[in-house]
Amino acid sequence: MTIARQDAWTHDEDLLLAEVVLRHIREGSTQLKAFEEVGKQLSRTSAACGFRWNSFVRKQYKSGIELAKKQRKEQVVNNHEVERDSIAAVENVTIEEITPEHEDKESITLQEVILYLTKMDEFFQLDNKEKERISERSLFLERENVRLLEENVLLKENLKAVEEDYRALMQIMERARKLSVQEDEKANPKVSFQMDKNGNLERVNK
């Protein structure tokens, strides 16, 4: 009969973890924020949530992750299109406001309009590249942070195991020392032991 650990993850907790992480990916947020959100809901640490996601849950949602990333890219593209449409609408209004009464003043030529729109397009392209660079950098830092969190958890577990082994070893050595003293007293009753000024046992003949 298998006894479940008290900190074992349930199916519902794995499902909640997957839903929150995928939502953060779609919204362009970071997985670390998702781990923090799930941790608050489940009373777990964000490191534990990150470890569970990377070691188990993520493998079951590969297609969901790809879909969430695709939706995030589509949302970014749609936002850029809305921005471009808004700017184009403003530019069109400005041009249409040039009435015949302004013809005797400096007028805007079609070539100037094309040149201006070309520069605007170049500006948006540079802006997109910068956002992609920042997004890639953010994703790299996010993965590095998760890796360090996992490494920290493992190091703490290893340290705890070493401390337990050390305590067990000290207990064994203490029992062996007591047995040795008892055997010496039985073999030579005239011999006793006392503690010296350095805290060590020394043999004393009666």
C-alpha cells in the first residue's frame, strides 16, 4: 500500500498550476509571476511551484504552451496594427484639413506624405525588433531564474541530508566511546577515567 506524502501534488493542483502558467504566457507575463500566484493560492513557495512545473506538469502541456505563445504573438501584432491605424487616422485628418484657402501658403506634396509614412514604418519596425529583443532577454532571465530556484531547492535538500548523516555519525561515535569505557572498567576495575582541562577522558589508576 502506497502512502501519499503530505506535500504531494494533487491532480487539481497540477491543473490549477497549468491554467495559471498558460494564462500568464498568453498575456505576455512571466512564469515566475505565475508561480507566485499559484503559491499564494496553494500555500506553497514559488520555488516549489516552479520545480513542479518544470519537472512534471510542463511535459503534459507542450501543445498548450505552443498555442499560448502563438496567441501572445498574435495579440502583440494586433496591438501594433491598432496603433498604426490610429496614427494613420490622425494623419488622414490632418491632410484633409488642408482646405483651398490654404493653397496660397506652403502645401504638403504627395512625395512628402510618402516620405513621412516611410519613416513611420521604419520606426515601427525598429520598435518591434527592440520589443522582440527585450522579450527574448526576459524569457532567458526567466528560465535562468527558474533553474537557479531548482538548484537552490536541491542544494537545501542535499545540505539537510548531510546534516542528518553527520548527526547519526556523531551518535554512533558517542555510543562506541561509552561501550569502550564500560569494557575497560569491567576488564580493569582499578582503572577509572576522569575529564581533563581540555575536555578529554584520561585513564586514572585507583
